[in-house]
Amino acid sequence: MTDTRSLSRVEEYVRGQLELRYGQPFHSEDLALVHGGRHEFDAVSEDRTIVGQIKSHKGTTAGGRANIGGLHAAAEELFWLGQVAAGKRLLVVTDSDFRSRLTSKVGASLPPGFEIEFVKLDQEHRRIVENVNLKSSQEQRGVARPPPV
């Protein structure tokens, strides 16, 4: 399975961009859900009025097809955002093509208080995402399989 730990640097960058936009720090936090249970959210504002999830999916797969798996993962995050008390719920994406595809699928049906927000990555963080995506794609095609144990 692809090591995605380097994406934590991308999430930190995105939280910094959200801080610039909203004028307050953001951090990840495990929050109580309205119907019980807990879930970790990627971007929670200091005053907890804004809660977000960060997705770095591309709009298309390495084969040029629509990234259906990414759209399903985004839908799951929208579900979790609906389970937390917050004035504003953000699904933050880092790829403009993915944002366009996601917005065309669900944008008009988002409940009030939900937003799909785009944060453009700088070159360093875009490279991190591209590297993880490349390794994941190779793994799925059987190119980079780990040695047997």
C-alpha cells in the first residue's frame, strides 16, 4: 500500500492557506459527532465554527478516466462533514479539475453551510501529491509491488 504520510505536509500547507483566508489558525482535530461517536477532521478553525476535510485527488486517473474513486472518497467526506456541528463545512480540494468534476456532480445539491473550496498548491506541495499519486497508480497496475514477506 502506498505510503501517504508525506501528504501530512500538504495538509499543513492547506491549513496555512485557510488561516490566511479566514483569519484564524486551523488544525486537525478529533470531534464529537452529532449522533454519537467521533471522527478526525483535517481542518478545524480555532473557534470551531469552520470544519473541513482536505482531499488531494486528481480529476482523472493515470489512464485518463474520470477519478470515480476520488469522487466516492469526497462523497464520504461530505457525509462526515454532515455529522458535525459547525457553521461552515468545507471540502477543500487541491486540484482544479477534480473541483470542477466534483462541483458538477454534487455542487447544486450541497446543503446550506457546505462548500467545496479550492486551494492551489505551490510547486513543492504539488510535487508531493504527484509523487504519491504516481506510486499509487503504479501499485494499482502491479508495477511497484512490495516484496513478499
